[in-house]
Amino acid sequence: MKYERDPERIRRVLGDKVQFIQGDIAVAYGGLLAGVGFFGGYPITPASEVAEGMARMLPRVKGTFIQMEDEIGSMAAIIGASWGGQKTMTATSGPGFSLMMENYGYAIMTETPCVIANVQRTGPSTGQPTLGAQGDMMQVRWGSHGDMVAIALCPSTVQECLDMTIECFNLSEKYRHPVVLMTDGEVGHLREKVIIPDEDEMELFERIPATIDKDKFIPFTNSQTRDSKVPDFPAFGTGYRTYVTGLTHNKMGYPATDKQKDHEELITRIITKITDDREILTDVEEIELEDAEIAFVTYGASARPAESVVRMGRKNGIKIGMLRIKLAWPFPRRVINELSKKVNTIIVPEMNLGQMVHPITEYADAGCKIVSAQKIGGEMHLPDELYKILEAEL
Amino acid sequence: MKEMMNANELRKKYLVEDMMPTIFCNGCGHGNALDYVFWAMEELELDLDKVAFTSGIGCSSRIPGYINADGLHTTHGRALAFSTGLKAARPDMDVIVFTGDGDCTGIGGNHFIHAARRNIDITVILLNNFIYGMTGGQQAPTAPIGSIATTSPYGNIEQAFNICELAKALGAAYVARWPVSHPYQPIKSIKEGIQKEGFALIELMSPCPTAYGRRNKLGNIEKLWQWYDDNTILMEEYDKIMDYGTEEEKEAIKSMIQIGVFQDEEKPGFFEAYDELVDRLIEIDDKKAQGGK
């Protein structure tokens, strides 16, 4: 049977409005609320709970859950189902995310909406399966071969796991791009209170379906019905008879493997359809920045100890503030540049050996000192550790 | 019986003229296979708006681009995983996969195993030409022992993959193998495969004179077609000789490639089973909802 979102059934399956749950389960809740009709997944720590949640809930709302043979297959299946016109999702962690890179690139090239939750753990390779990390922040941006951009969101709380999963679907549908929730083992396994938004408390964006005359429809070019670089979506089975290929293709979707202009035009469009909206996409939280002289720039789990340090510092009269990046890619260039002109020093705590500190350095004013506060091995920074780093910069 | 179309009418209905000419070399069997699929669809009177063609990478995987229907030309070896998702989203559509021996059983072997094991309701047209043709003639998992390829320049020493036997062991609903050199059996099997609930595999032996034939003294297409006749045997014939033949007769056929219908079973496809599961859960949930808490 073909999936149709049924709010009443979804809410019946989700249960109480206020719950105390894990981040991973909140991701599954977010997917269900957004209207996911197909989930393909493969077991992997610390992301398995997302698939388990989907296996439990999705059949009860008439959606399809399949445990695929591997993460390559999971990614492939969600793209196939997306061309069938459904909202689709998978969840994984580092080793699986590496396997997904092949079809992540395919989804980018073919402008296929879908959502991936990457519950990050340490790496490279198998690393520390049960422990959180933020080591894939560059992989999500650059991991596929060729020129690409990413849309990636970083939740810091369990509530954000739910809310941002919905947001991932909205952005994915809007831009026809695979959108990645870059959560991690800490937030994924953390239990916190979540409030399930009511129907009227959520905004859901659906991909714009192709509607114009079939003979006049051009599948891979600017929208023919709106002022947008995102083409209207000709779901399979709707009579548009669209050919979809990962090869460089012309506007009609036919392979154009030896044509420089076609390649340039295609890749430029699928990148700028997102980067043109950098300002619209920018999503940051500012804490105590009004008079700050020094600031943390954080994202995801690392924001939690950093926020404590801001409170500690303020108590002790230190003019410390924090900028929390909620949407990491496309990178919020302007916000970082403006902050760097306001404060003397930016400290970037990360659970890796320095990843987001690179674009921060790239877009910060040369007069601002950038400090990379690194911690690996599957442990978060303790507030005391961060406080010492802060003190050293005063 | 439906009135037969001539080849030109068939071409007009099913082919994308903008994509002509095809990438296929002279003597390639893939065009024959495509033709057989057209005949099968025509006889089944399929609505082209409700059929999707998927493929991976390789010469055979270019075929969906030539068909006037929805087509998903995916990554190398992954077509069956993509198709699994597509079929889940659109169970009302027929999904027909074009794949090659390297695509399906080399890089895509794992997806093949699991799509067949799950009995996913799709039809797989596997064009086996014993070689990686598009990349210039490297050794395939299906290459006969002793055959020459650019990466087995001194002759292949690996056992060839028996794809149909594997699919049969995995419980695929329908499994058949035919050379493209005779049209009627392939067309019949393609029809049966499309109509079958569950996973249908039709392996078509398709000659590649350019990348395989030339290096193996079979560059002339007539020789390749003759090779099929000399080296294949109907499975019923094979069994008969193995049961009742003389030692000489057995020796003569033991390394021949068996052709025919390997498996033809009625059993629920994956999505039928899934729908039953959903119905069961919905019934329980609805009962609970009606009865209050």
C-alpha cells in the first residue's frame, strides 16, 4: 500500500505529549512526525535505536521499515523510495556513514530529497563504537568525490534531535538535497525531557510536485513554475517518464558525459541552489554575546559544557559569551566574521582534533585569535577543563 | 491474441529517439534483450506510466535511458537496493531492473543475495556477457575458466559464478536462463517474470564481440552465437543424460551451461508479507483505540 501521512495514527503511536526519552528515539519521533514513509537501516552503535524505533512504530502508521543488507543498500533504498514520492530516511554512525558516501553523492547529483541521521562516534575505522565524537563534520561536507555542498544540522539536546529531524526533512524537501542530522553518541544516548509538538506547532514542507504539461516539462533545470533553482519533482509513476542518472546530465536528464558546459551548468546549479540561501539557512544561538570580549563557538554536544563555562565565567566577571551553530553547513560565514570583529578571541571546543575550527578561521577577521580546544577518545570536555582553557586566554 | 505491432511501431512506442544511437557495439546482444522486453511488455499490455526501469553501471545498465518510461540509472551494483525502496514506495508499479554480470554479481553481489532472499517483487533482467565490457574487457565473476580478459591475460583460473543456481537456492520465485540468440524463450520468461509475485531473475546470455569475443577467438558474432548453441544445454536434457546417459554422453555435457526455467514458484513476495504485518498491527491498534485506554 502507498504511504499517506496520518497525523492521528502517528500521535497514537508516539503516545504522551511530554516524555523522557533518548536522543536516538527522538530522531525517530521527528521522522515520524515529519511524515517519513520509508526507512531503510542497518544496525550500528550508537545509532541502532533510531532503526529500532522505526521498526516498532513505522508499520503501525502504515509506513515501510526494511533492515537492509548494509549501509550502502540503506542509502540506495531511501533514494529509490524518494523517487517513488515518499519522504525517506536512514540513520547510521561513522563506519556506515563512510559506506553511504557513494549514494550520498548520488542523491546530491540526482537532487533526491532524503534524510540521514549520523550519530557520530570516534574513528577512523571502527574506533570506539559506544562513545560519542564530532569527527565527521568534514566528511559530511566533503565526503563524496567531486564538487558538492552539504546541508547539516547539529542538535545539542534531545528536544533538538526531534525538532531538527523535522527541520532536516523540510530542508531536504525544499532543496531536493540529502540533509544530514549530525548528532553524536552523547546526545544520541542522552535521556531528556521532550515535548512532542502538536500539528499546529509544526511546519512541514513538501517537495513541489511537477504539474506542468508533460511535453513541456524539463526535469533538471530551474523550476518552470517558480523563481527557484530547485526543479519541480516528477515522482515516478506520475507520467512524467523521467530518466534519473548519476552521470552528468543535461536539462532533460540525458547523459552528457563529454560536455564541459553541461557539467558546469549542472553542478553550479545544484550547489548555488543551496549556497544562494546561505543567509536564510543560517541558524545560530547567541548566549551572552552583547558585551562579550571572548567567545566560544560551539555546536552539538560540545555546546553543553561550554554553556556551563559561560555561566561560570559570567559569575566571575569574565566577559565571555557563546555562539552555538545549529546549522553547520552551509557554513554561517557572515555571523562568524561579525563575531570575530567584536571579540578578541574565539575558542572552538570540539570532540575531534579540530574540524569546524577551519572554516571558523577561514571566515574570521585576521585580528581575532582562534583557539582550538580539542578532546578525543569519546569523552566530552568537562566544564573545568574548558574553564582552564578560557582562563589561559584572558 | 493482441494484434502484433511491427518493429517500427514498437520502436516508436517504447524507445526514446533523442537517446539514439545507443552506446552498443556491433554484434552486442543487449539490443536483442531490450527488444525482447518490449515484446513482453507489449504482449502484457503494460502501461508505461506504471513501469519503472532501474539499473546500475555498465553497458546493460544504460538500457533504461533508451526506454520511454521512468528510469533510475544508479550506482555500480546497487540497482536492486534502490529498487527495493522504489517498490516499497510504489507497490502499484512494476519495477524492472537491467543489470550486468559484473554489476549484479561482482560489486552488487550482496544486494543481489538479499533482494532474492527477501523475495522482493521486482523483475531482474541480467545480461551476462562474461566480461566488464564498458571499462574495456576486464575479468568478470562469470568468466569461463581459461577465458582471456585484460586483467586475466594468461587465462582465467577462477570458477564462474552460477547466478541462477544461487538465486534458486535463495528462494527467488522465478529463475530462468536463456541465450539471446533465440527470441521466444526469453520473451516468454520475461513475461512470466513480470507477472510473478516476488523476485524474478531472467539471466540472458548476451554476446560481447568487442571486449570478450575478440580476445577469445569469438570476435565474429556468428561464432559467438554458435558458441552458445555448442555450449548450452536445456536443463531437462541435461538431467536426462545425467540420469540415463552413457559415461561418454555425461562427460560431453558436464561443463555445458544449462538453460531453461530453474525455478517457478507461487509464494508471497516481500511486500505482500509486509502488508499482512501492517494489517495485523493496524487491527490491534484500532481495536485498542475504540475500546478506550
